[in-house]
Amino acid sequence: MAEKKKKLLQGNEACAEGALYAGCRFYAGYPITPSTEIAEHLSVRLPKVGGKFIQMEDEIASIAAITGASLTGLKSMTATSGPGFSLKQEGIGFACMAEVPCVIVNVMRGGPSTGFPTGPSQSDVMQAKWGTHGDHPVVAVAPAYVQEILSETVRAFNLAEKYRTPVMVLYDEIVGHMREPIVLPEKGELEVIDRIKPTCNSEEYFPYDDKYEIAPLAAYGEGYRFHVTGLNHKKDGFPTNDAKLIQEGNERILRKIENHKNDIWKNEELELNDAKIVVFAYGSTARSARYAVKEAGNSGKKVGLLRPLTLWPFPEKAVEELAKRVKVIIVPEMNMGQMIVEVERYARGKCEMKNPDSQAAGILLGKEFYYLPPHQNLWCGGLHSSPVKEVLRRPRSKERGLRRAFRSRWEVYNVNSSCSKKR
Amino acid sequence: MSTAVAVKKDKAPFDYNKYLRPNKLPHIWCPGCGHGIVLKAMLRAIDASGLSKDQICMVSGIGCSSRTPGYVDFNTLHTLHGRAMAYATGVKLAKPSLKVIVITGDGDALAIGGNHFIHTCRRNIDMTVLVYSNAIYGMTGGQYSPTTPQGANATTSRYGNIEPVFDCCELAKASGATFVARGTAYHCQELEKIIFEAVQHKGTSVVEILDQCPTYYGRQNKYKSVTEMMEKIEKDGTVSVKQADKLPPEKLQGKLLRGVLHKIERPEYCEQYKKFIIGKAQGK
């Protein structure tokens, strides 16, 4: 077999290619750094395959347009970053409630507010879970490599279509703008799932039929004249005020994800077998973590890596199981401590929890997780001129108080020097 | 003229049930509300247009008017407050064979959805936007909206509204809509013709429909009856485009024009997309 041709692609371009591979035929978006390249790429590529691209008047209109388009039967996607993700939240809730498959990409940047548009962050992971109001199911995937952005975007579409739900792709500015050689998969190489359409006659069709776990979804204009609303509804899609039916409906949309967690979860495990210390890391932070774990292994320490590719639903089973047998779980992330709360929740006090110096923006620069060659660090704008010292100096007293407000325990932790030494 | 087809005389009574979802009735609208009159005019216009029920996608936002899609037997989408036209844009661009009709209110279209309203008009994407304008937020209990007249009372303007109104039709025209008209619930046969023409139009067609909210606007502004409201606001408050030509300017003071106010030909968005974008991308 001939060797496959490699392409040097940016993460955002790989995301667009993944969407096309999955059969995405509708994109609506609004320009926002650092996700804009996805729109730019799709504006060229989608029309070539007969797909539709539209730049909407705002972020809200973009999530609205893809939801409308999906109801006509097209696989659809939008991409954004922090502030745009905030704006889209009501529309994401609508798609959860109305059970409309769609994919929302969030290339995370620093926040809050306008924050740090050109810098990376992982501070939207909790917004992805809790951003929209009401109880709702959430599926979010978190790729860490350019190749993986492609394959995880395909998986996001598959999960969206299979479970009739919006799926989020969360990665950050680092991998979004990083260029890596990737192999474009051949047709048939990756699984592509399409939504199930009804085969019954229109009188018997109910868009939220509870006899199915995930009801087939008809497309507008194909003879099933069904109703879609963001109100709590019955199985026929029409609104109801009946508390019992509302309860059942809400439970059903949560259950359809809850019951299939084993199918949705995806973790990468590295050196976990006899590890005493485990790093729980996702996205580009996991790249640094992988380096640190390997370095620690080389110097004879038993350190492993758990890298969830599905952030939501949370990989609770893997964490629970690990917490029983390891001494420490370290959770580095590019935020002030978000996923660590969830990890702690499922570790249930069975092991020690540590997080290295949290960063509001910028890659983790502690020596422990320092992975990128120095020249790649230039875009950090010299914010962290002396990475190692920076870590050692923190926390400053004022900052410490602030951070304590976030979490009760925190120390700077050095994997390489000792697994129990605190600084 | 195609408009003559819209009103058929000496025929059997119109069968509204053909287009309604009878088991979803009764509707939520209050006694005296104008939305029912508008709904019936719309159904007659749709019938006259010869569109099949499967061909029509009706999209709405939030509010009293936006409950309409629940009662009609089309492909129906009841969306978020203000966002109906954005959802409708997605539907139309994804499947241009659908005839998209947006049902929205004055608050929905001109306040929270103002941005989507002007940009939909600018694109001239083929859809009919019916703005049920009753000058109040009815669903939430009578707050002032962008079409509440200055001086009028509402639950959030107890000392009289000081905000100037949006002229929905002028806004649509200035934003690029290629068909702009105004009708009222009082002139229901004329409204039917206007909606018929709007549905036939290729491009963004906007119809502002003045109707009455006796429950919230009427009571707070001392209207004694629904008929008084309809006569004062819809009959005496408007003048048809034809009559306006014959009247001296002083007689038009404070009156809104009724009828088709603006109609031009301009390339439609989905056709342009197909012709230029898909055409160029695929080298046709």
C-alpha cells in the first residue's frame, strides 16, 4: 500500500476537514479569534461539496441558523471562542431541549470577558457543562493534537447524530493555531454515523416518541409536519404544563446520555498500571503532561497519565477506579481550577489531590509541564519571562487569598523533584 | 392581477380546519385579541397561494403571536425570543425548496430580535415575515415595546412612555427588504390580499400587522371596548396607500399608511448563493 500523504494543517483547518469528513453540509458562524480559520476554511470547502456556508450577523444567529438547518436534515456546525460561546448558550439549551443534533466548536481563549483573545485557556470547560440554564445533557470532547482534532470532530458529529443532542468540541488556542503534519483519513477509515429517520407514516410519527431511547428525527419538508419548541413538551412535540410529563421529558433527555456513557467516554491511558502518581490532563495541557510523565518515568518514578478525550459526561468511572489505588492525582489545567473540582468529587477523598500552578492564560510553564520549545512560547508576549522562577514565586500572598476562595487546598507541586514535597 | 384570486366570493365557507391542528385548540389568546383574525387571513392567503402544507415551514420566536405555529399544520418551529429569523435563515438556506413564513411580534422582531430583523432584510433571503404589532408585550403582562406610542401607558411606563416608536415598515425598507406592507386586523380582507402578495414575493417580504391587545394595552390606556380599539387604532389610525394619494398632507398627520408600501426586485440570497458561491466553487 502506498504511503499516505501527509498534510501540514493547522488545528482549526483540521477541525474543518473533520467536519467535512463527517458529512457536515451547513456552517453558520461569526468571526472570533482564535476560531476564525474554521469559518474561513469551510467558506471555501463547503460550497465545493454543495454545502452551505453563511456568516451570520452575530453568535446567537449562528447557533440559531445551524439548529434550523439541522432540522431540514443537514449535519451542521458552528465554531466560536469564549465570548461567542457565552452568547450561544441559550441556543445550545434550545438544541438540548428540542434534541436537534449539531456541533459547537469552542476554541478556548483567556477570559473572563474579552480576556486574552490571542492566548490559550481551558477556562470554558465548566461553561460547557453549566452555561445554559436548566438541567440538560452535555457532551463535550477535548482533542489535544491536530490529527486528533480531525478525528474528534468526526466523533462529535457521530455522537450528535446518534444521540440527537448538541455536542461541543473544546480545544484551545495552542492546538487551534498549531500546525502539525496529519494524515487525512480515506473514506470509510473513520466511522461516520447518520441520524435515524422515521419510516412510519406521518400520523404515527412523534418526534419525541418515548418508545425509543432516542427517537428518529424527521426532516422538515419530507411529509412529517412536526412541531419543535423550546418549551417543555410531550412526545408529539407540543407544549405541556403537566408537571409529570415535564419531569419525564427532562429525565428522558438526561437519561439518553447517562445510559450511554460507556459509549461516549474515551480516555487515553499512559503508564497507569503501577502508577502511584497520576496526572489527569486534557487538551494541550495533556501534551505537556505527557512529556512530564515520560521524564518522570525515565528517572524511575511511577507516574501515569489519564487523558480524557470526552470531558462531558465526566469520566467518573476511570477517576473513581484510579483514586482507589493511587496516592496522588495531579490536575494541571489552564484555568484557576475547574476540572479538579470534578476530579475531587469522584476521587471522594480516597487519594491526595494536587494541582500545579494554575494559569489564567498561557500554557503551563512550570518546569514540570514545560513541553514546547522556547521559541513557540513567544506569543505568550513575555508574560512569563522566567517560567521556573515564576512558579517558585507563586502564590503571592494576595493571590493566595484569591485562590483559596476558589479551592481550599492548593500547593505548587513538583513531580520531578519529589512526589510528596510541597513548596 | 394575481391578487384578485385571493378573495373568492360566493363560495362555500372557508375550511380553516384544513390548515389547523384542531386538537391543539383552543388557542391561548385572550378574548378580543386580534391574532385570531390575522391567523385566519393568513390561512386564506396561504390557501390561495396553492402551497402544499409540506412545503411550508413556519418559524416563530417568543410571545403571544409566536404561539401561532403550534396551531397550524405545517412544518413548525417555535424558537427563542427574537431569534425566529435567524432560525428561519438556517432552514431556508439549508432547504430553499421550503416556503418559510416567520411569525413574530413587535417586541420579538424589533427589540430583542432587531439585529436579526435588519440583517434578514439586508440579505433579501426569501421568507415572509409577519410582524403582529400590538404595541405591547402581552405574554409577560403588558410592558411597553418599541411600537408603544409615546405617552401610552404600560406596566413599565406608568408615567407614560417617553420612548419614540420604531416604524417597522420604514426599518424594513431601509434595511433592504424588497416587499414591505402594512395591514391591520380591522381590514382583514385587505390583509389577506397583502399576505397573499407577500407570500408570492421572491425575497424578504415584511408585513407589519396592526392588531389589538385589549387585555393589556386596551385596559391600561382606557379603551372601553375592543371595537373602540380597533376603530381608533386600526381604522382611524391608518389610511390606505390609494386614499393617501388623494388626501392633503394635513389629513395624513399622525396616520400610518396601509397597503403595499414598497416592492422592488433584487436578487434573492439563496439564488445568489447557488449561482455565485456554489457555481464558482464548483467551477460551473
